[in-house]
Amino acid sequence: MKRVFIFIVSILILIGGYFVYTKSSKLLPFYYQLTQNRVGTEVNLQPKEQKDATFVGSSKCIECHKKNHKSWSHSAHSRMIQDPIKNPSVVVADFSKLPSNANFTLKDAVYTVGSKFKQRFMIRKDIDGKEDYVLGNYQWNVETSKWQGFKPWKYWYKDAYPHDNEELPTSKACDGCHFTGYMSTQKRVESGIACESCHGRASKHIENPKSKLYVASISDPKRTNEVCLQCHMRNRDIRLKDNNISAIYGDAKDYPYGYEAGKSLSKYKMVAPFILGQETKEFYANGMGKKNRMQGNEFIHSIKGMHGITCINCHNPHTLEPTAQKNDGNKLCMSCHSLGSPIGPHQRSLEEHTKHKVNSKGSLCVECHMPKVGRHTSKSPLTVRTHLFGFITPKETLALNMPKETNACYSCHKNDRTMKTLQNDLEKWGMVGWDKR
């Protein structure tokens, strides 16, 4: 009898163990990273030997890191800044349609900025004998295939510079994020967002591979995200904590000057202000961003961000996939949030969860949990997906005075349903409770 009892208990333990494993194993690849001790936002996590190193450029990384270098070289990060003289094919704008009052021509453009959603053009204009650039007064909107006026001073630093493109240098507004090394050294070590933007100075590592670089994936999860948030989070110049905008007139920076991967980002960046319930030029009242490059502002307030999930749990740090233009359907989301798992969805089938057919747009995770709410320019269509992840009901959208088009339900059903009938559908299905009424 004792043997039978032990046998039964053993079987139950095996069954229970198998159940726990199958329901949680999808998180196992991230176990080490997600369980790292929280060290606080003020601690410098740079390896000691890296602090005295110098920037060397990604070409020095190829020999030992061929696979990662190849993946990165095909990503948008590597192509953020490109030379149209060396490679004319990088120009996506149609210069035959450039308005006559443009203050530049293609021949004047030393660099292109971007190419995926919009493309701007950098024109050489040295300041105080130092290499510098300004941006042309027109940008090409890739999404609409049209030129549109561009006034960089209309952004948050509108009171810090003359309202003239030729008086606002890229060294203050753009180069910190778009040129590797410039954020901390004020030297354009390499065009684009390269290896050392995320791993820090590499000269010591090149001399001796045992000399450490900063590796975000084995860091405190909250601090891991700072590598991405250095640029993918709208900010204010840190000096505005103690000064007004007039005190830094002509020198305000739209990037965290001095930051390097591993350092404490909070010492170099003041996050764009947001108070829940208050709409601003950058945020809707619930914290959703109206513009691009606000993933971080949203993510830190999301349940995922607060629980230690990181950017690289979803985005390959070298290829950047999935991206806005390359999604893999529900595969990524359901690698953790599989049907019936402890972290949901708890229904037995996808159709039961979404109330839409399996192969329809209404059953795609991102369409409901990451709807398009932001624009790359004021004249662009809604293409920027929110990183708050919470489902916003039609009733909430109306209460927050958000454009109807930003609502996940309405964006698909604007021709056959009203916001009221969409809300009624959700209530009939039992998909809203006290927290959503």
C-alpha cells in the first residue's frame, strides 16, 4: 500500500511539474534577465574598464560579431543617417517636385535623415569653426509621397532658438541620437545608431575581448530599457529642472547630453511632463502618445513596463523586428500569452477571446492592444502604435476626447458601427466591467 501511495504521489508530482513547465516555459528564455536584482536608477552600471575607453566605430566589431553586425547593418538603425553623394539610392524623396521656395537642393544635402516614414536633409553649416549642420525647410513624407514644410523650432524648444531653420543646428536637436558617440563626446564617430550606441565605448574590448562592454540583456530589467529610452522617449533638457528655457537659449538639447549605455539615464534626461487626465501636445489624457518616438513614455506606465518586461523581450536588438512594417501576427504575443495560460488570455480559443473570426484583423493582438494612435508628422496618417497595451473602449475614447480613429474598434468599424453601438457590443459580450464603465 505504501508503494502504491508513493507511486501515485510521484505521478501527480510529474503531472503537476509538466503542467507548470508547459504553462511557464515560454518565459524561461528570459528568466535570468527578468529576475535580475533591481539596483536603482542612480547607479552607474558601466563596466569599470569601459569608463576609460574610446569610441572606435562598428567596423571594429565585424571580425568577432559577424552575425550581429550583419543583422544590424540591414536594420533601420544603421540607415538613420546616410550619405546621398556616396549612394544616391538612399534618397527616397522626389526632388523633381521640391517646392520652389525650398532653401536647399539635392546637391546641398550632405546627409539624409530617415527614409522609412519621412526623410529630412542635412545641409553643412559650421558654427564657431566646428562642423555642424542645419535641416532643410522641407521634408519628404514617405507615407503620403509629398513634400511638406518643416520647421524644427516648432517642437518643444520653440522658445530656445530663433524661428529659422538655419539658426537651429542639428548638433543641438538631432545628432545626439542619430550619430554614434555624439551624445557624450560631441564628436560624430559614426553615422547612424551603431554598436557603441547600445554597448558603450569599445576600444578596450577591441584590444582585449575579456574587457567588458555594457550588455543590457543581463542588467536590471528597468535599466535594460534605458538603452532604448535614451532616444525612444521624448524628453526635456535636464537643465530645465533648475532653469527656465531662457537660461539655455541657443543651447537647449533634444537628447540626454552626456549619457552612455550603462550610465544612469535619469541623471541626463528629464522625461516629457505628463499628468494622468491632462491632455498635452504630446499626450492624450490617458498617457498615449500623439507622436512617434514616444514608446518609452508610454511603456514605463504600462503593466509590462512596471513588471520588468523589457523592450528586447519583444524586439530583436539587432534586427529591431518586429517593426511597424514587419509584424509576425500573433506569434510573438502568444509565445507568452498563450490561450489558457496564467497570464492570459484565459479563454479556450482565440475566437472566444476576441469575438472575431480567427483570421480576421479583429483577432490580431496588436490591433486591439496596440492600436495606431500617433503620427510621424501632423500631415501623416495614424501609423504609430501605442505601447501602453491596455485595451481602450469606445466610451473611454469619447470621455478622453481622443479622435475616434485612434479607437481600435472604430478604426475597423467606422463605416458600419457608431461608438455607442460598439460600446454596447462590448457590454453585451461581457468584455467590460466596473473598471471600464
